[in-house]
Amino acid sequence: MLFPTSGFLLFFLVVAAAMAALQTRFTAKKAVLVVASYYFYAQWDWRFCLLLAASSALSYLAGRLIGATADRERRRLVLGIAVALHLGLLGIFKYFDFFVLSANELARMLGMQHELPFLEILLPVGISFFTFHGISYVVDVYRGDVAVCRNPLDMALYMSFFPQLVAGPIVRAAYFLPQLERPSPEPIPIAPALLLILLGLFKKVIVANYLATGLVDPVFAAPTSHGGPDLLLATYGYAVQIYCDFSAYSDMAIALAALLGFRFPANFNQPYRAERLREFWQRWHISLSTWLRDYLYRPLGGNRHGRFKTYRNLLLTMLLGGIWHGAAWKFVVWGALHGGGLAVERMLEPWLGRHCRTLPARIVATLVVFHFVCLAWIFFRAEDFQVAWLYLAGLGQGWSGGLRQAGPLMVGLIALGLAGQFIPDRLFERAAAALGHMPVWGLGATAGIAIAAIGALGPEGVAPFIYFRF
Amino acid sequence: MVAIEKELPSVAARPAAAPATADAIPLALRRSGGSARQVLALSLIGALALAVFASRDLSTWLDRLGGGPVLEPLQHAAAQWNGAMDRLGLTRPHDALRTAMRRLLDWRWDTLP
């Protein structure tokens, strides 16, 4: 069930009606949200719900066990087992066949006949996200950063809450669980939530979908059939497409949670305006980059043990971040590029700090970071490693043919997506404040008409969000 | 055992300290708003506006769900509703936008106006 569909609207109407009917009965509201979340998840495959329930039960029990003892060794043992089980589940579903494939290729190279069998199991949508939730909870309980969750209902809702279940943002236990202790005294921010939904729909249905079907997919499917200008535009197009697709999901998830009375953290903040690669990661998929920082980079030692180990930790963190996206060498290269880029940038930081202060230097820095990110996107988007190399080779030749695939609309959408990176925050706040003055019926009618317009402008049907597969 | 249980809160159930994570919707915008009932009212009005101005999409969506004793009457009703909206001229903005978008998609550099 995708957010921008009539089926989801109907589902949300039922949930909103239950929330309105239950008024102050907070426990009943949470129970309804758990049932609704499992129903939402079962729309992909009901068997996935068993996995989600198992992951929730594991986190809950591990939290209770860690909280039940003051013995440091025992707490560490429980933490280790819980994290290993979470990662084991993720590993089996996401990486088992990749390791089998790599092992078989290695065996063939060594002249061995025997091949390991593939499991060929369906990857459960969103498994990475609820695994990250589970790990963050048990680690935070171990560190004492979050109180032990004693209510299984709260744990079930934390792990399954439908707005963030399949593609994030990754909401930390310390951020979300306190919201489940008592209802929020704040009013529901209806106007900003509606604005986020409309913005998300526009980015996904119009910008991301048209760029995908009109430019990115055909060019990446056959890079050798396209000239340099089309390849370059398709690279920019993919940068805009993946931003609009993923940030749209986050916007809508944040808005839906807000309409149900919960707060979510920001997940994107105009990433392509970054002047440093490090800054890019402070603006892109913020909930994942902070998760990797707190549960991987820092436990590895962070920047506490000298320069060399800092570079190593950056590289390792981004490599694992790359592998998280999928079991393929292209993601390894993507992670290595970002890890290497961050390490080199850190090495050059004193020089960059001295020379990148003026406006022209900052513009150049932004362009360099954007193009480096685009280069890494080529590996991320290409079907495989070989196609990525063909694509890069194509960028260096055949510049005389002009733009064939990238029509004026595609160029316009890319320009719009990039211009959106430089819109001041206060514009959103002003628009939300202006909408906030409208009566509820006016807001509802405006939203309905705007959604109808976006639906009319968009292509038939809606493609799944890119991050569903991660 | 009792002694251990008394010790636990200081070890495991320390007051939760939320990480320094910025809320997606800033505090200034969360100071005013509405209730769950207003959210429901707004969603219903929005759905009604959609049913009026995107009646064709409603009918298409129901058709895509397949057949059956529950769905067929709904599909028939949606088709009639779409016909009624069409007669009232309320589907024209939807059609006009779709046509305009098709034209934009067909534009090429050598056919630009």
C-alpha cells in the first residue's frame, strides 16, 4: 500500500476516524495504531508480519533482560546476543544469496565444481528499518540512554508504526518511546502536515516519477545508446529523482505521524547545497547518517584515536552504509567513494578552511561536492558494476549529438529540483502559517483539490518508492 | 533479590534523554493546530473534493481492484458518479491538466514554441 494511492487514503480515513472516536483513551489509540500498522504491513505479504513481531519481541525481551541485571558482563552478553540475532535476521533475508553468489564465483575461479544452493527468499519490505529500530533500542537501554520499555504495546508500536515502517525515517527509541508514555499536550499541527503531504506528493508523483520514466530509466538501461549530454543530464536527473522520491516519503511519513499526534525527526535538509561532503551527510538521510555515527562510527573509535584510525573508521562506516543498501558490489563502491571522500576531505580540512571562505570559493565547493555525489550515484543507480563503467566511459565521449532523451520538461524538472535546494526555510514556515489561518473545511477542500491536480498532472499509476527495496 | 530490584532503577531505568535530534516540524509551527476530530473532518472533506474533481481516478482505482459481489456495485456507482461529474463539467479541470501535461511531455528542443 503506497502513500499516494486511493487505497491508502481510505485506510487513513479509517485510522483517523478511530483516533477521533477514541479521544482521550490513549492506550486504546496505541492498540488501534498497532493493529493498523500490522494491517498496512500485511498488504505486502502477511508473512512479513511474523518477522516484524519476532523482531519486536526480541527487542522487548532483550531490553527487559538488560534492565533486570546490574551485572555488566551479563548485560553485555544479552546485548551481544540481541544485536547478533537482529543482524542475523537481516543477513539471512538480505545478504544470504549475495554471499552464496560470491562464494560460488570464487569457487569457480579456483576450479571447484561444487556450488552452494541459493535460498531465493523474498526480501521483506522495510526489514532494514525495523532492524535498525530494534538495535538502537537495545543499545540505548544498555548505554542507559533510554528507560527500559515495560509495556509490550509501546514496543510493538515503536517497531511497527506505519508511517515510518517501510522506509523510515529511523526514529530512535529515546525520541519516540517517551511520546508513548502520555498523549502529547500539543495541538495537532494540521497546516504544516498538510503542506508536507502536498510537497511530498508533488516531489514523488510529478518530479521523481517523470524523471524516472522520461530520462533516468531509459538512459541507465542503455548508456551506450546515448551521448554525453544525455548521460550527464540523466546523472543530474537521478540525483534529483532519488532526492525527490526519498524525501517525499519522509515528508509524508512525518506529516502522517503529526496528524496522528506524534513527532518525527527531520530526515532531509536541502542536501545538494552542501559545501562539504561531511555537510552533505548532515543533510541527507539524517536519521541513517546519525544512526551510523552513533552505533558504528563512534563504537569503532570515531576520531578519538588519531588521524589514521579516524580515516579508517570513516571508510569502514561508509562501506557498511553502502552494503546496507544492498548486497551488490556497486553499493560497496558507492560506500567506498563516500568513505574515501570523507577521509580525504578531513585530511584537507585545514586547507579547505583557509581557502573556502569567499562566496565564489563556496560556490565552487558546492559544485564539487554535488558532482562528487553525482559520480557516486552512477554506481548506486546502474544495474551493475559493468554498466556503471560503460556509463562513465560514455560521459567522456560523444558530446556532439546534443540532447535527445532529455527534453525541455526533463531539464525543467531537474532545474526545479535543484532550485528547491536553495529555498529559504522561512518560506515553508510562512506558507504553513498562512494555511493555518484557514478554517478546517477550507483546508480540507484546498488539500483535496491540490491532490486531484497533482494526480491529474502525474503519470498513470505510481511507481514504488526507491527506498522500499532497502 | 529485593535489594537488587531496588538498585535497578538507577542502572536501567534512567530518565530517558532524547537525543539531540531536530523535530521535522519546528516548535513554532506546532504551537497552534487542531484536534483528532478536526483531522478526521479535514480528511473527509479532502476525500470528498477528490471524489468530485478526480472522479475518473476513483472509478479507475475501483476497476483495478477486480470483481466480486462487494466491488461490482461500488464500481457501478463510481462509474455513475463519474458520469454525473462529467455532465456537470467538474472533470474538465482534471482533463485539461492531463492534456497540458501530455503536451509538455511531447515537447522537444526543435518543437519549442
